[in-house]
Amino acid sequence: MNKEIIVVETEKMVREKLFNEQTGHDWFHIERVTKNAIEIGNKEGANLFVIRLAALLHDLADDKVVESEEKGLENIKSWLNLQKVSKTDADHIIRIIQTISYKGGNFKELETLEAKVVQDADRLDAIGAIGIARCFLYSGSTGGAIYDPDKEIRDKMSVEEYRNGSSAIHHFYEKLLKLKDLMNTKIGYEIAEQRHRYMESFLEQFHKEIGKQNTIY
Ligand code: ADP
Ligand code: NI
């Protein structure tokens, strides 16, 4: 099948599935990640067909969005099969989706340039102004506080602990401020640096307003 048609059909399917998603993984997240991924992938000379499909499908295996990761991956495989994506591309896309998720810092080695590009694109959407908005949205959707000064900032976490955040502000120190130095590509890093500074100034202002010194960085 024509690759452009496959991308358009996939877009339609994902848009319908994630339109009402409430934890910050909605269609607009997917749209931004796909746009970032194309921009970075273009500069890096990566396989844009694989990148676009992986970016579009990447959250359909997330355990926050579907009942289980295995079930999600099975559905993605069936979809790629139905669209007659070649086995090589389909295996590559599945591998990207399996390896890029953050989940509390339990890192997996990325095998291809395309995986690195999609991971960078996903991470960019977790930082900067968008990242701040998504963090509070996620926290609110799970009943978390804006800030709980009595809780410790955690370093290493299990997936379970990661999901039950200490508070939205804690999440900046437990994840969001770490992402800049974990970027894989040069252009990804450049965009991340600017977004990182924006989060730092937000946190500085936040601590100023609550009358506490921000001593973390
Ligand atoms: P990934 O898709 O890389 O696994 P997540 O699904 O864990 O990332 O996170 C998706 C979004 O929700 C991100 O913007 C992330 O920062 C935010 N988020 C995840 N866990 C928390 C938390 N405990 N508190 C606040 N925001 C969170
Ligand atoms: Ni995502």
C-alpha cells in the first residue's frame, strides 16, 4: 500500500482512539510528538516513514492508556499487518514503542536512530511550557497535590512508585529536569536546553511565591 495512505489511515485511527484521553496522552500530544519527530528525523536523515508511524502509535501500548502493554502491542501489530506495512518496518516500529518509554528511569538501550529520534520527540513534549501543563494535568487526574513540601524527592523508583507521584512539583525533580541531559540527538538537545531554562524559571517563581528557597539546582 502507498506509504502516505498508511500514515493518513493511522492518523485517523489514533485520533479516534485517543481523542478523549485524560492524562495528557491525548491526540494533541501525539500530534506534537509526531511533528517534533519529523523535524528531528529530517535533520538526522532518519527513516521518516518508520518515525511517523512509531510516533503516531507510541502511546497505544502505554498501560495508562490501554489495559496492558502486551495487549496494546498485539493490537499495534495487527494494525500494521492490516495496513500491509513490511515485516522489517513493522518489527522496527514495535521495537521502538517497546523501548522508548521512561517509566521512572528504567532505561533500555536504544538500538536505532529512529528510536532515538522518537524518544527525543516524546521527551520534548514532557518539558517546557507544554511539559509544565501536562505535569499538572497528569497529577490532577491521579488526585495528586500541586506541591507537598513534607515529601522527599525520590531518586530511583519502581514503575509503581513512579506512577504514584509525590506531588506535581516533585515530578520536576524526579523526572522533568533530568530529561535535557538524556536527549539522544543534537537538535533534540538544543530544543531541550531552551525548554529546560523555562522550567527552571517557573520553579524559581513558584518557590518565591510560596516563600521557600529553591535549593535543588
Ligand atoms: P512515558 O510515556 O515516557 O512513559 P509517562 O507516560 O510516564 O511518560 O508520562 C506522560 C506525561 O505525564 C509526562 O508529561 C509526564 O511528565 C507526566 N507524568 C508522569 N508521571 C507523573 C507524575 N507522577 N506526576 C506528574 N506528572 C507525571
Ligand atoms: Ni508519549
